[in-house]
Amino acid sequence: MISKLFKQMTHAQIISALIPTLCMLIDSILIGRLLGVDAMSAYGISAPIILIYGAIGYLMVNGIDVVLGRVMGKGDKEGANICFSSSIVLALAVSALTIFVIFAAGDPICTALGAGSATGDNPVFFHTRDYLRGYLLGAPVFFLSQILGTYLQTIGKRKVLIASVITMIIADVVFDLASIYMFNAGMLGIGFATSLSYFASFIVCLISFLDKDCIFSFHMDKIRISCIASIFREGSPILFNQLFFTVRTFLFNWILLGIDGNEAVAIFAVFTTLGNLIYSIGLGSGTVALMLSSIFYSDEDRSSLKSLVRVMISYSSLILVVTILLAEIFAPWIIRLFIASDPKMIRFAVIGLRIFLIGLIADNLNDVFKNYFQGIGEMLITNLIAFFKCLAFMIPCVLLLSHIFRLNGFWIGTVLGQYITFLSISVMIWRKYGRISFSDEAYCYLGPDFGAKPEDYVEMAVKDVDDAVLVSEKLLGFCCEKGIDRKTGMLIGLCVEEMTVNIIEHGFNKDRHSHNIDVRMTVKDDRRVIRIRDNCVDFDPTKYLELHRNDENDPSAHIGLRMVMNLVKEADYVNTLGLNNLTLVL
Amino acid sequence: MSTQYKLVSCTINGKKTEKMVDVRASLTDMLRNDYSLTSVKKGCEVGECGACNVLINGEAFNSCIYLAVWAEGKDILTLEGLMSPDGELSDIQQAFIDESAIQCGFCTPGFIMTAVEILNDKKLYSDEELRKKLSGHLCRCTGYENILKAVKKTMYRRLGKEFSDG
């Protein structure tokens, strides 16, 4: 189930990460072709502010992923709404600040960025200021659509998320063209078109939250400063990452200038653009890894974390290997899209790209592990991986190899830096466990005291009725092993059998997808906790019984559900990531 | 509503049997409805009263909270299986009659099946231990003294010891 969930979420997240990059690409093409060289320069000059703006959004999304994951993992609906309400206020506050800064201090910012001063013979300055004003005016919808995307993933509305990003790209193109051809609004129009496209995306996201059954709802009395602080704290590794990345880009450009001048820098700029597109895969799978690891970590679910580690390595690598193979094959054509004239430069760039692409596999693995470690609260390792992959291992490798093999050495250095960083994760695992291990257990990086001891829990997957029977029998045996009295053991088996057969009978055939059920029973301090998790359509048995309490036409109606709810001491339901999670305590 | 069925093969009162049963049916339902073994009483149906007790592989279980599908491959004994082929009652059944340990008779089959488990242990239990072992049964009419006496008397007889009613 974890594997399937990871794949579904990753697809949505990759598209979500890819589309803004494509939007920027579209903006740059339209500006370059329709608004001229000055406008294009202004676009390039604005880039640092746009990057910072994006990083703030990503910080919030990352922080929410962790904070929300922790509360959802515990099934804490109140905590989830506190996170929701607080993050909405945070997004609005950051938006207000952004708009204030760009309107109050737009001129000095543009000058500081290198756009020159506000004089009549300097159109670049005005283009830059207009673009930033138009772009940042949409800050509220930009930040809100970003964070609502996270909540959409959490409630399993992946199709809505994809619909919102597709709406955004269509709206961006339409509004861009309208601003140029209908309103002649220049760079202000192009910037504002992006804001409007985020507004369209926000509206699509918002519809899901207006549903009265949605678990997230905004309440003023649920806003907590402590929650906002947690979002910032948990999302902070992204700031370190951005910082290391910026220093790396600066050092790379400096090294490249020394090797082969502007041509090498231009080739690297092409690779960065391509890398950003391919990097969407790493970004997508990394975000999903962060979200899932936070939830499973909080749920103290060791086996789900193990499954997550397995699937995040295998699946994200698989997508990336296929993409990179295609890019390797089509490298000459790809390069010609960017570099049209110089055959020597094209030849160098093709060789360089083919080498550079190999490093992206390890780059992706480093990123998913970085996010995974962030999800399980290992902040030091998270920041260390970012530091290693950007600077500590990368720069010496690049410096050394470029000194020996010139430009090709530089590309090999970037590959080596990524693989050494990945190797360093194994070294950190060796330090923690005192032995070399490549098992999923070791890469989970969990202490021996994490969660229930292996002898205190049992978990099984249910795919059909035979499995349901088998699970109930296995629970009977487990209860016997744990010294639980026979009657309680039988009642546990009975409840689980009843609920799983119910799910198979009513949930498995509701749609065309294949379904699974995971059953876990934990015994801790005389508490027998059973969690039944399935990926069928949403169904809250506690709420359902509440709604049908007064159905008197058929006294035997819902007898199985009623029996289970009467037998258990506590029953709690929560839908997380589109999965039904029913927790029963006996 | 569709129902899920599963083939359950088991031995009931010494006879090998096979039946398709609803996976959510209790053993009580299977024994009563599919095999007409009506000594298995439907009482509380939550494992509290013991009226449905049967022996599964020699151990007494509340069949109302024991799923029929769990009986796959098991050896089940109900009150009907205690009689000899010529219809003669077993010693424990006879003891219940002799000691007037019956009034309405609803709880009796369950009591007797638990008593069979106790007697099969071939141990001499104290009154206190017997009371504890029989505590999973509820009787609304006779009180428990005669029932205890019937079990105790049979236990002594089987162990070849002299029983004194004191």
C-alpha cells in the first residue's frame, strides 16, 4: 500500500513541481520573443527575488509537511486544523509583507539587483520594477495555492492538485498573451498574468476545502503562534539548502570562468535549466518522502518507514533513470535547442550533458534522503547532506578534476560529488549502528527504542477474504502469545475480521482501482491497539453509525459495525493521504 | 448485499464434515443452522454467559464469539457428541440429572462441555478451583451448588476416589 501511495503522490507532486518551471520557461520565451532584449534583461535581473520568493513558499510547504504529518500521524484532527488555520494566517502575513516590501522599497531593490537607477534612458529598471510588482502582487494566492496543495495531498485529492497546476499553466499562457496583445501591459502585465494564473490555481484548490466534509476548516480561535513557529523551524533546512546552493552556483561559475570562459558558463546555464526540469522528479519524490516520513514517524510505524525507504529509492530512481536515458539519447538535439550556431561548443556541451546527467541519479537520492531525514526529525543529517552535496564534497571534486581534465573534469567532478555525498549517508549509518549495512532497516535510521518492539506488534496485509480470515486467526495466536485472555483475543479477531470483510465487500468494488488493507495490532502497557488502514473510498464507520443511529426500520441493519463499536473501548477514524485509518482500542 | 463464503472442513462429534459458510458467521450459527446441533444455545452472543460452549481441540470456547471459519481443520465436540452410539448418556450428563443440576436447562449444555474439559484434565481440583473454572457460565434459575456437586462427584468417580458430600 505504501508503494502504491508513494507512486500516486509522487506523480501528482512531480507535475506540481514541473509546471511552475514550465511557466517560467514560457514567460522567458514570450518575454524574449515579444517584448525585446531590455525586457529579457529585466527578467534575468528579477530572478534572485523570484527565487527567494519561491524559497519562502517552499519553506512554508516543507514546514507544513512536517508539522501536519506529525499531527496527522497521531490522528489528531484538532492539531490538523490548528496547523491549517495557522498556516493560512502565516501565508497571508508573509504575502502582506512581500507586497509592502516590493511597493515600499521596490526602487532600491531593483537598483541593488543590478537594474541601474530610475532614469528615463534606463528601461531595464522600469521593466524590472514592473515585473516584480506584477508578479509579487499575487503573493497571497501564490502562497495560499502552494500550501493548499500540501493539504490536498493530505486528504488524497491528487487529481484536484493536478487540475490546479494544469489550470495554472493554461491561465499563464492565456493571460500572458492577453497582456501583450490586448492590453499592451508590458512587463507589469506579464508579472500580473503569473499572479492571475496562481489565482486560477488557488480557486481550483479552494473548491475542495469548501466541502463541509473536508477535515480542514479555518477557525480564528485555532490560530497558534507556536504552530507558526514550528512551521518555520521544521521548514528551515530548505533555507540552508538554498544558501549552500547559491554559494555552489557562485563557485561553479567562478571555476568555469577560469576553465573555459563565458562559453563554459553558458553551457552550465543550459544544464541548470535542463537540470531544473529533471530536478522536478527529485523535488516531487522528495516532498512526498518528507510528508510520508513525518506521518509514519509520528505514528511510530517502523515497517511503513521501511517500506517508504525501499520504494523511495527504487521508484524515484526508476523514473529518473528512464528520464536520464532519454535525455542521454537525445542530448545532441536538446543542446541544439539552446545552442544553435557553434559546432565546437555543441560538441563540448553534448559530452558535458551526458556526464552531468549521470550525477542527477545520486542527486535525487541525496534529496529524497535529505527530506526523509527531515521528516524523522534528524535535522543535523538533513543539513549535512545539503552541505556535502553542494559544497563539502562537490567543490573539492570539481576543483581537483577540472584542474586535471579541464571542462570534462568539471562535469565528472559534479557527478563524483553527488555519489560521494550518497556514500556519506552510508558512512553516517555505519557510525550510528557500528556496522556496514545496506538494509532498509539501517537506512530508516531509527533507534532501537523507536516505536513498539518487534515482539509487541503484528501486522499483515489483506487482499481478499481468505487473508481476512488468516489475519483474524493470526491475531488470535498473537494475543495468546502476549498472554491476553482468550476471550479478548477472540473479540479482537472477530472485530478485525468483521471490519476487513466489510471493507472488502463494500469498498473493494466501489471503483476500478485495486485495493489493499493493512492491519496492525500493537500491545503496549495493557493497551491493545488495532489499526486498520485501507485505500478504498472514504468511509468513517464511527460517523456512519452516528448518522444511522435512529434507523428503526431494520433492527439488524449495520449489525456488524454496531457489534464492533460496542465491543471496543475506543474507536477513532481519520482519513490521511486518501487512506482510511480506523483505530480500535480493546 | 453480497456475502462472502468459505469452505470449512472440520470434525464435528467425530464425523468429518465440510460446509460453505459465511465468513462472518459464528461457530454457534454454523453448528445450529448447518448441523442442527441445538444443544449449542444462543445466549448473550458476546461471550459472557457460556451457554454456547463447545470443545475445540479439547478446549472449551464460547462458540458465539468464535468464527466458524476458525474451525477449519479443528475437532469440535458438542453435547450431542457425549452420548454413546447406543444413546446412553455420559457420566457427567447423568450426574447433572442425579444431582438435579438442571431447571430450565438452557445453560446446561454449556456447563457440561466446560465440565468435560475439567474432567479431561484428570486432576483433583478444590471447590475453589472448580468454582473459578465454571465462572464463565451464568445460570438464572438453579443456583450453582448442584452444578458444582455434579461436576465434583464425576471428577472423584473418574479419579477412583471416594466422594463425600460434605
